[in-house]
Amino acid sequence: MTDILSSATTRRDFIIGASALAAALGSGSAQAAGFPERPIRFVIPYPPGGSTDIVGRMVAKQMGEVLKGSVVVDNKGGAAGAIGAADVARSAPDGYTVLASIVTSAVITPITQAQTLGYDPIGAFQPVAMVCKLPNVLVINKDIPARNFREFAAWARANPGRVNYGTGGAGSVMHLTGELLKRDGKFDMTHVPYKGAAAAIQDMMGGNVAAVLDNITGLISLVRAGSVRAIGVSTEQRSAALPDVPTFAEQGLPGFANSSWFGVFTRAGTPPDVVAHLEKAVLQGCAQPDVVAKLKDLGAIPDPMGSRALDQFWKAEFNYWKQAIAAAGLPLN
């Protein structure tokens, strides 16, 4: 399939968003005139090495180059992203602390852990910019007699009570995606949570679980090597990194679309002109051709959004994932 989102188009979209800020930046307040005057702390609410960390470090580097300042990565993992998010929620509203946010930490955890977070999951944060979406991918053991999602769903219906799927944890975006696939595809499979997707993938390759859901970055090398069979991606469009893997919407689930998206946030109350500087740094920095190419190689779909667009998208995500949580039957505390 032809890559819908070419490098040229992606770069254009990033630059359009960044250029729209030029007038506002020209009349910034004294507070933002010399911004940044000290290092910016870029909190990644997950441990080093995962997809959020990989993309986050790339974004931090690009922000530093545009701002001509230091952007220092600070990994603060734990509690499905809530520990790092809480740290940013307590920071000063001055733009010197930013947060790498993904759908789990920005939406799902705030819904499922609303009573124990210790911070306002919406009121504490100011959206800065969206960078990309990471498709969630359903892969199956190669011995299963299915070449695509339709055939897998039919096979599951023919084997009631015998089909299971693994993810990196209960309540994760992958778990919820699996429950939505069951509901919309009208078949059943049992969720098996693991302490990380790597263990789930190993068990699937050994025949202990039939399928695994993970984001594309964690699976792409195995799919390309032919070690596992990818049968569907969750985004609106196919990934350029796996162009032969159709979307679920193409396979009988019209309108099915979600992703493990990546955006940048800061503390609510940060002056608008400082937010504008940060927004420009993300959009302009991630518009560079080598960055776009790296994102695509990771399987990401570049999807630049400025602060306002990200704010609308983020808040709409709460409605989507609330019904996914209901489909999974997860308790809310």
C-alpha cells in the first residue's frame, strides 16, 4: 500500500503548525523573552528502553536544538505513568518541566485510578503538542490457521473457551483494545496479563497463548523477521512500516480506531507565550526529515497537532476509553 503520509506531507504539516505561532512569539512577554534561561526537565513517566522512552528522548533532543537550550530527560516510572505525571502536576507553572504523555498515563490511568491519583488529571496539565500515533498491533502464533483478523475471529468462534491473548498488563491500552476487538468482532478470547509485553510475546511464540497485543514498536522487528504473524493494526490508516498489515476497520470493524499516541504536556497555568515557545520547539523540531524518517521506521504515524488541537483530542479520548473500560468490565476506584 502506498504510504499515505509521505515525509514531505508530514514535514509540511509540522511546519504549518509551528509557523502559525510566529506572530504570537514575536510579541511574547518579558517572562518568555529569554526562555529558556535554564535547563528544561523532560519527564518520561516510564523506565528507559521502552517505546515511550525512545520517542521521548528523540523529542527532547529536537526541542533542545530549536530552543537552543538544554532539555534533560528524567525517567520517573511507576504506577502506569502516574508517578511521573504527579511529579509534573506538582511542578511550578513556568514551562521548565514538561511531560511525555501517552494514552495510558494521560487518559486510562486517570479514569481507572481517579480516586487515588492525588492530582487533577485534566486540570493539572496544559497540552503542548502531539507528535505521533503508535498503532496497536494484534499478532498471532504462526501455527494458528488464520492469515488475517477475519479468519482469526472465525477460528476463535469455532474454538470457544480455548483462545487466549496476552498483553503487558491488566488495564493497559492493549488489554482494552483486545476487549473492544472481542466486542466488535463478536468472538471471545481470554485475557492473560503479563508483567511486560516481552514475556507475553515469548509465551505466544512458545504456543502458550494464541495472540498478543502490543504497540508496533515492540513488535515490528519480529513481524519483519517472520517470527510472528501480524493480522491487524488499530489506527485509522496503515503504518508505513508494515504496509501489508490492514487496519481492523478494513477487516469488518468500520470506525474502529485507537492508538498509543505520544504528546507533550506541561503544568497548567504556564504563561501562554511560554507554551507557544514549547509548542514551536516540538512541532518544528519533529518536522525535520531525519526525525520523521526515524518515527516511521519505529512504526509510528507522525500526526502533528498544536496545543489547541491536542487539547480537544485529549479530552475526547476520555469518552472513548471510558466505554472501552466498561467493555473490559474493569472496576473503577
